[in-house]
Amino acid sequence: MNAPPSPTLEARRAQMFPVLAADEIARLYRFGKPRGFADGAHVLETGRGSPGIYVVLKRAIRVTGRDGHGHELPVTEHRPGNFSGELSQLSRRPSFIDGIALGETNTLEIDAEQLHALLIAEAALGEKMMRAMILRRVALIESGAGGPVLIGAASSPDHDTLTSVNERNMMPVIFIQYHPMSRTPNSRKEETHERIVDAAARAIHRHGYAGVGVADVMKEAGLTHGGFYAHFDSREALLVEALERAGRQSLALTRDAKLRAGKGVSAFRSLVETYLADDHLSSLETGCPVAALSCDMPRQSEIVREASAVWVQRLIAFVHSTLPAAPRATASVVAGTLVGSLQLARALGSNAEGRAVLSAARKSLIQQYDRPGAAGH
């Protein structure tokens, strides 16, 4: 079986699984000790503590997770220059994944204590490794490829309590939905939660992050201010969910337009014409949230900045999917042009001048990058 896709894994694979250079590995030797594993030996095992991380010197380590039914889910293979581990290995906590040696595998084992010393003594290298471990934990959370298994109804108060604790502690969790026959799938609390997130997603489009006030959102959702904290721990938690909702709505519209595109119309052209449609000038509640929010993103709290950065990466990845032959750098340039053109046109207003900016951007992008033969990609 394959793990559900992780947007973070797809967008930031190079940062998540960096290949260390020979000089970087050489600097790690003072923090670790050589350790070999026979072919098929467990390097990491779900539910068991791990001494620390393993830098692969020879052969490879195959990493897999497990779904809620115990089925194996492939994650990655660590080859020479890669290293194992995520946040659990900083404190010798039980592993969320399995790691099996492929062939006679030689590694450099760095235990938790020495890993902390490394992060302090080797600032640049430590930052690279810490970023990778954080991103791996995020990908585990997104894909559901590891972590404790919760079985129950989403409407249960215990579900909210347990998932909230896990989310605050960045713990991956696998949830298996169970609905007793006497209960309806969607509880009143879930429906109320959805109304709040929808109202906040609209507010984010209209007014940006700063314009999302708890009282105003609750009023638009037809609720009182006091009920907010039954659904969210903080305003930042609401912003993260609202951004996710707005982003998914935008991607859905773009994908629908791609499916409706006529014969001979490429996926790239469909994306450009949808993203830079004139309708987005008069309707601020539609369109890509990156265009609506990018200027505000650097000024947000860390958790909101991280969520925002994920959506920027998703936009670039989506653009790249319509330009399969182009390098990722080209997709970044195109994404920047899409975002900037829509922002500039909106600044000019829903008028001839604003429409002219969108028209010129559409024409330029399509002439420069579109390949009619790529329809259907």
C-alpha cells in the first residue's frame, strides 16, 4: 500500500531528505560512532525507542510506516549521505516508523545526547538536519503513515480532546472513523465548526489575516463570541484552518477548470486563464489565497507563517505539474508572475486598466510557456 500524499513531502522533499556532502559527514564523526547492520536487520522499529539517528555510509535503510490496520506504507530509502530520524530521536522516544537495512549497511550512529551537542556546535549543519526532522514529522502527520491509532466517532468529545493534545504536541495520529448506527455522521458541533471555518476563509480573502476578527467571524457564522473556544484553541488555530479551506477551494476550482478545458487546451493554459480570470477583480472572496495574503505572511506568528509557506509551495508544485518538462525554478517564476499580476490588477480595480493587466499577463505566460501538445497533462 502507499501512504496518502503529503503536500509537505511533495513540495519540500530536498529539504526533508538532504544528502550530506563528504566534508559534512566528516564533521559528524566526532559526535557519533560507526555501527553496522546485517541485511534485513531492524535499524528502527515502530513503538521501540531509538538511540538517536543514523547517517548512512554504505548501502541503504528502507523506511516504512503503518496505517491504522497495520499495513505497511513505503516512506523513503535512506542512501549514502542521507540520515534517519525525526523529532522523536531528539529525546529517545519510541519510533513512529520502521527502518530495515538493505544489504550490509554501514552507518554512523549519533545518540540523542550527542545530537543535541551537534545542533549547538555545528550551527549551519545542525539547522539543515533539524529542518529535515521537523519536516519529516509534519509529513507523518499529513500522510497518516505512523503514530497512535484512535478509533471512534469524530463527534465524540474525547476525539476533540485527544486530537487537540496531539496537534499541540505535533504528534502524528491515525484516526479510524467509527459511527454507531444510532448516531449521524455529522454532529451539530462539526457542522458549527465548518460554518466558522467557511466564514473565516471568506474573511481571509476579503480582508487578509488582520481582518479576521474572532467576533466578526462568529457573527457571520450566526454564533456568539463565547462559543469560539469550544472549537479552537486560539485565533492562530482558526487562521491555519481558514487558510487550508481557502486554499483547497481555490485548487478545486482550478482543477475543475482543467477538467472542463476543451480538446487541445493544455493544463497550463487552463491554469493561467483560471487564475487570472477577470472575475477575480470584482470578487475578492474567490481566487488563490496566496495572492490575497502573501504580503501579510511574513508578519504572522510562526505557526501561521509555516502554514502559509506550505501553500506557497503547493502553488509552485501545482504550477510545476502543468509544466512537466520544465525545471522547478521555472514553476516558481510562473507562480510569482501569477500572484503578482493578480495583486497588481486588484490594486488598479475592477475596471479596464485592471483587466488589461490580467490580459497582458495571460498572453505573456501562454506565449512563453504553453505547449499545446501538452493538453491533458
